[in-house]
Amino acid sequence: MSETLLPGLRHVHSGKVRDLYAVTLDAATDDGSDALLMVASDRMSAFDVVLPTAIPDKGAILTALSLWWFDQLADLVPNHLLTADVDAYPVQLRPLREQLRDRSMLVRPLRMVDVECVARSYLSGSGTVQYQQDGTVSGVVLPPGLVEGSQLPETIFTPTTKGGPTGHDEPIGYADVVRQVGSELAQTLRELTVEILRRGQEVAEPRGIIVADTKVEFGLDATGAVVLADEVLTPDSSRFWPADQWQPGGPQPAFDKQPLRDWLSTLDWDRTPPGPRLPGEVVAATRERYVAAYERLTGKRW
């Protein structure tokens, strides 16, 4: 499913992977948008560009993993989930149940924080590029001599913008987050992001997976409480490495989409739309890694 076509629903927003629709839970509500239907497509993005080739089952895998992680993180931070049981969805969604099954969630609407919250325990990807320029990542000074794949002395908070004028997520420092949302909320965002990565690592380590970094999104509910939103600790938002193959000094074998990024990096492409079509072997290899991440983390067969 590359696109969601849900007749009769008010489309609210489309991201790189997910589409949001307004849903009425109670006919007596005034605005008709007291819940959101979040549908995960099979779209694939890289370098902030949605690619023209979908990855089969990707949306369902992302949804299943996020639901599993919501349970693992329940004591750490509240999340936006109301239900993912399509048979419990409102009456207006009943004709769409089979289309929505396994790839959708009914969630609480939130006032989203306009910051991509990233935590890193290892140097990789854009973090390596920043470090090689001036020895820092998002303003955090790191020791000399680190290479791609190096473990950092401690987990760091390395936020980015959400798109912006360039259309790409750009690194910002913690001080920029403070200026944008205030010191109290900035501190909460930093602490929760780091704790989510640490919890993910605690869960994944016995399963032979290194969670090198992760990106999470937060929103504020009607009371002003910080709520975890979107997805969490999936191959789209995190780097998963097989622990027994970790070797600093270059790109790591991965259960995430890093192999896709590596393939794209070999092309003469300026990382602006439209993106290149993916060959069949890259599609198959990427799907295989998503499935492997789900199965190893959850212990369930896909």
C-alpha cells in the first residue's frame, strides 16, 4: 500500500510514511476530530525523500513493532494510542476494516512538539558527518579519534528540525530547543528521549541487537503532559545492529534501512525528489531486515 484512499474521512496530514484522518468517536462532539486514525503505508523514505518504490509489509511491521514497544515503555512515558483493534473502531470505519487491519491505530490528537528528538549511543550516519567536520554532533563535543560505528562515552541528545526551508531535518543544539519550547519542556524531551533509547537497549541487548540510536516524536495533550507519538524504536526510526558483528570503522550490518541508505549513496543522486526506483534485490533485502528486526525483538514469527 503506497497510498491510503479512505472515502468519507477527512484527511488531516500525510507524512513520509503515515497518513492521518479525523475520526469522530462521539457524534455529540463539536469539531468532529476528537480522534485521529493513523495509517502506516508501505512507503519508503531516505534522506527525507519519499522513494517511488514501496516495501511490502513495511507498514504492518512498523505498526506491530510500535505497539509492542508501547507496552515495553508504558511505565516510562504515556503514548497516544487509543486502540489498534479495527473491530473496536467507530462505526464509520467498519467498511474499511480489512484495509486498515494490522497497519493502523486510533490515537489521541496532540499538539505536536516541532522538534525531532534524537538520542545516540554510537556514532553513525549524519552524526559521523558532523563529527568529522568539527568534532561535535548537534553541538555536543565528542572525544577525538572516533570513527563510524564507535560507541560514545555516554548517550547524547542530538535534536534536529522537522524539515524546514530545506525540506531536510537539520541538526540543532540543545540551546536551540530551549529557545523554541522553553527550558522545562526541553529538559523533559532530552531526558525522555535518552531514557527511551536506554530502555530499548536493555530490551534488545539479550536478543543480540545493538540499538545505536533512535528518533522519537512527542506531543502535548490537553493538560500539557508530554506524550509519545507516531512510532517508536522501529527500523525507520532507529539503527539496529547485530551485536556479534559490531566492528567500528565502517558501516555496520543492520536490521534497519541502513543498507538502503548505503545503496543510495552509491548513486549520482542529489537527494532531492524524485528519488530513484529501487531494484528488486534491494526491496527484498530491505523487507527481510524489517522482518528480522520484528522477529528477533518480539520473539514472534512474522
